[in-house]
Amino acid sequence: MKIAVLTSGGDSAGMNAVVRAVVKVGILKGCEAWVVREGYEGLVRGNTEALSEQALDDEPINLPDNASTDGSSFNLIHNLRFGDGDLLKDGTGDHPGSRSLKGRYIVRVGFDDVRGWFAEGGTLIGTARSKTFRTPEGRLQAAYNMIKEGIDALVVCGGDGSLTGADVFRAEWPKLIESLQSEGRITAEKAKLHAHLRIVGLVGSIDNDMSMTDLTIGAPTALHRICEAIDNINSTASSHSRAFVLEVMGRHCGWLALLAGVSGGADFIFIPERPPTSESWEDEMCDCIHRHREVGKRKTIVIVSEGAIDRNLNPIKAEHVKDVLTERLGLDTRVTTLGHTQRGGRPCAYDRVLPTLQGMEAVETLLEATPTSPSYMIGIRENKITRVPLMEAVEMTRAVSAAIEAKDFEKAMSFRDPEFKESFEGFLKISTLDQEKIPEEQRMRIAIMHMGAPAGGMNAATRAAVRYCIRHGHTPIAVHNGFRGLLDDEIHELSWLGVDSWTARGGSELGTNRMLPSVDLGAIASKFQEHQFQGLLMIGGFEAFSSLLLLEEGRKHYPAFHIPMVHLPATISNNVPMTEWSLGSDTSLNALVDACDAIKQSASASRNRVFVVETQGGKCGYIATVGALATGASLVYTPEQGIDLDTLRRDVRFLKTRYTLDAKGRSEGRLVIKNEVASQVYTTDVMQKMLKEEGGTLFDARSASLGHTLQGGVPSPMDRARAVRLSIKCMAFLEREHIKLLKQPSKARHATPDSAAVIIIQSSSLKWVPVQEMVAHADMKNRRGNNPWWAGIKELAETLAGRPQLIGLHAKDLAQI
């Protein structure tokens, strides 16, 4: 099969990762890989203006006839590179010279031609909105150009318009083939050979405006850019006691404005799906912000989606919002329009991992396609890559706009994914001073505690919990420095304004340590009783899980523990059993990506250098494994698999093979990611010295230990948004369980095991799991869960580096290349 990939519509970070994944996985599956420059326009133009054949700077590598290799190795070697990768990456394809892409829009690429692409923003193969392709004549020419090159499968990455064009193209394909044959442009043999066109779509859109998928490629990176701007604006806004109105992209979808509001701590937001409820949005906004100013808040942030409207569909513009704040509240107000800065920049970690996994699924979908199967869109639901009929997703997406036009805003919200509505409701709960106080007898004194190592999102989760408590009439009690601080009575009541700036703060504002309640369970129970705790929220990693288990077991002896207790997983190691995500893991992954991008620059500048990068993670290999996929590492070592001499011997042979196959003088710097405790014998220092010795003249080796840099820094928007969502769920859980207890006699209240639970993310839903049930899914000795979802990513990361295919090549074969 010959697979072509194109990017169409607006560019978004992560598109290059899609191209890279499709090309590499396609070649590894035995296919030829092609890219189409300038989207559908390039498909229409084809290669008609180019020379029929152009001499290659890099001749295809040929293995000897008697080489000891399998089919996948053979295909990789013969599709290693075709010489146009640098032209595409450097943007010099149309520059006249000895080698040029001028007039060539459908270009064959090899495995190495796309190396390093996914660290680049935008789309290196170009994108354009083609008027010609919208015409029958244009699509007829596009079909001819594909058949001319022998291409029979197409991957399209773009928005709903681009994907609709793909589905129309496939539906018309039989008629297009018939027309080309009747015009004598293709033979009957070619018409029969290309009777079926395989097409699959991936959604590249920073607006996250496609239905039937939780995230679109590019949206997480755009959210990063917006939150970086908000974090920077916050300091100057507070210094001058100013108001800032930020306009963000999102013509038909308010996801960016909503998640930026949640993650950035905004005071008010305007989105298309849910306009302000009152007829006068000006009054509603001013009333909200005036109350914030009355309690002492010095800064005001209002976020306006570019498609924001009022209930009568009248546009709401940033400049008008500024005028209202200035005239009615007397605030010194500024407007910042972020514009196309939201599209640019390096992709964040998630916009490297997600497109890679989706690109792999796209190739599998094409290989399994039949003439009767529908065109599929590759999406994601929470943490599971999905296939959905392409046009169903497009139609539901357009139904959102239709519902907004009809002023049916409830319907518009229902068409978004469930997390969208939850995020909006969560924003209202934590951003305003509105009261929803429950009956006095149901109000609680809720202790909030951080446990274990610091993780990004801990403070955002605490802020959300505190504001939820105050809104409902509960009393939020901060316990500083974990159980040690509780024993020392280091507690105080938190306020709405006191946690206002915590969203963007890394680390732990409450202080944290690894002391478990087993240090003195009786004394802990006494402090629970003394401070009249009626609910407990623990935010942390495996220590919090272990502590909750101890407290639940302690209920047999201490009545003070018969209160609702909940654990919100927060650890960079992502080692809490059963849950697929923990707060801090995304922040840590982004810190790893930033560090490795810088390290890889150094390694590549030296042309032939391997860096062994040591990560944290304890005895859980999540950071190392997913980090390897996000950074394009060649090898990864984790505690789960361990390291032995045979593995090292094979890996050294692979690296030697890989560097032998590099174009002379243009070797790539490579990364080896190693978990800190992957082996007690083969340490990072030992591995670096071994690789340096074995590399000889082929490659050099250095090491870098990232250490605690992976724990610090500003929390990522994904971790902040998850923190708010999960924290609010935790508080609602405590309320429900408290009401159940109130129904029992006051002197004989007995909490059920279900009231001590951990909130987890699994596949497409949030679940509550009693802590006792989680033990069966935990490796208590190694402090990690059993059967993690990411276990197979190690193999995928190394496959995309070519390790399984190249490791079997013998030295005698390489000598003859």
C-alpha cells in the first residue's frame, strides 16, 4: 500500500507529529509513505510541473541479497530516506538549486526524512484552503495525481471542513475513476487497481471544536500559550490593580476560553455555547467583579472567546467589555488580543503523544479498511484512542452551531463532551462569590492535606476545594506539613481570597512530606477529634493512598476516623493504582520534554552524541516511558522491565547499526531515557561509560540527570484543569457520604468502607474506588499499580526509533551496505 498524508485548513501544533507517526508506522507496516505539500491544493497540482525523475542526493540503501533480515527490516532499510527531508524541514523546498521541491507537491519520504519533526510547531508540509479542490474538476485532477503516483490511501489532518472534503472525495471516487478511464487518462488495469480509496481523518484544530472526541490535535498547546500569557499578565495586573480583557480564538467553540478561565483563575468568561443568563450581561459581569473587588482582590481577568455572543446572538467584543469595566466600575482596563500567538510554538508533551498514538491508529485503520467500511475519524475519549464514523462527528459538530443559532444553548452544551459542561459548572463554582449554602446541620469542617512529594496541580486542587467549601457553607481547614503538621497543630482556616493566586503556583503551598499516620495512629485520631474534622481530602501520591488505607483500617479502633475521606491522586510518578492520570504527571512530562529538547540540540550539534537522560519516578516507569515517546528517544529503561547484560548488548548493537546507517556527516544526536531505579547495578554513570567505550568512532556518550527539576515549575494547564474537575468531584463525594452518616444515630455512626475512596480516571469516566478494593490492584512492595495502560508504549517508542527492525542486522550485512 502507498499511504499519503496531508494537512489542511488552519495549522496546529502536533500536525508534524501526525505526519511523522504515519510515515514511520506506515513504513514499518510494509507500506510506502508520501506527503502532500500545501494540503488539498497540492493534491490538485500534483507533480505535473516537476521533472519526471530527479536524481536523489541520498541513494536508497540496498541490502545484500543474502542479508539476514525479515520483511519489516527490509522495508525500513529500503525506505530509510529519499533526500527531501531537510528541504521540507528547513522550508527551502521551493528554493531553486541542485535539488528542489518546486513543482513537486506529492513527495515520497523515508523513515529518516521526518526525524525530529514532532518538536516543530505548525506543519512542515504546508497547508492551504483550496478553492480548486471544492470543484468536481479539481477533485478529478486530484484523483488522477494520486493514481499517477500509485497512491491508494490518504490520511487527512485538519478541521471539520477538511474532513468533510475527504469524505466527499472518497464518496465520489468510483465516478472519478470512471471519468478518468473514459477520458483515456488511465488504463482499465489502473482503474481496477485503484477502485477503492482508503481515507482516514485526524482532527487538527486549536479550537477543540470537533464533537465525538475529547481533544483535537493542537488544542493543548494553544491552551499552554494562553495560560502562559495569563500568568504573565497576572503579575502586572496585580501590581497596578488593573483589569485585563483577553480575547482568545474560538469562533464556534469556547473550549479555549473556558479551560483558560479554569486554568488561569479568570473572574469572568464569555463563550458561544453558554452566554450570560441575564438580558444585560454588562450588569451580570459588573456585579460579579464588583464583589471580587469588595473583598480585596486587586486584579481582574476577563476572557472573551472570539465567537462570544449574548442571549440574543449579538457579538460580545473585547473592546466593549473594556469600556464597560472602565465606565461602570472605574477600573483601569487593558485589552490583550493573543491572536496567532496561540497557534505557534513548540508542541507541548500531550500534542506529541496524542498525535503519535492517533497516527499509528490511522495507519491500522487504513490497513483494515474495506470498500464497505465508512471513512473514520480518529479521536480520543478520556484516555482511549477511538474510531468514529467521520461524517457522524462532522454532523454533530455542525449541530452545535445550529443549536446556538436557534438559541438552544442547553442543546449546544449537550453536544460537547461531558467534561466541557463539567468544566463550565466548575468554573462558576470556583470563580464567583455566589452562595449555595446547604442546611446548617449538613455543613462540615473539612481538613485538606498534601502528602508525599510535591506535584503540579496540588495548589490548584486546594484552591478549588476551598472555594467549593465556602460557596456551600463548609469550613476548609488547611493542615500544613502533612500528618507531622497535624500532630504539631499546624492548621488554619483558609479564605476565598487567600487561595486566589494558587492556580499557577507549583509545589505545595500547604507543605508536604512522606510521614504516614502509622507514626502514631492514636495521636492522629485524637487530633481529628480535637479539631472536629468531619471530612478529609488528601492530595498526594502513593503515600496518600497508603495513609487512607491505614485510616480506614483504623476505624476499627478509633471512632474519629468514621468520617468521609477521599484521596485525590497527585504525583509526578503516576503510580497510584487503577487511575490512568495523576495530578502533576503532565507537568512533569512537559518539564522532561523541555529538558530533552535542549539536550537533543546539544547532542545533534555534535552529530554523533548519545545522551543518557535519568528521570525520577521511583519504581514506576511512567515518566521514562511516555517521556521517551514524547521526545523521540531511541531506547528507554524502566523498573518494570529492568536491565540485564543481554539487553545492553542488543541495544549497543542497535545504536551501532543506527549510526552506521546515518548519512555521512549528518548523524543525529540520540536520547536514551532511563528511570532512576531501573537497575541498581547498571547505573546511569555505568551506562554512559559503557556506551562511550562501545561507540568507538561511531558515537560519543554523555549523561544528564534531571532530578527534582521534574517536580517544580509552573503547573501545566492540563494539570490545573484536571485539578479543578477532580477536586470539585471530591468535595461533592464528601458531602454525599456525610449526609449518609447524618442519617445514623449520632452516638453510633459507622462509616462504610465506600466512604474512604480514591477518585480515579479510567478510559472515559471518573470512578470512585474504595481504598480497600484498590489493594488488589496494587504492587505494594514496589509502590505502583498493576497492569498500567502505558506499559506497551515502551515497545512503541523503540519501534519508532527502528530498534526491533535494526537490532537483527548482522555486522557482515552492514559492511556490505
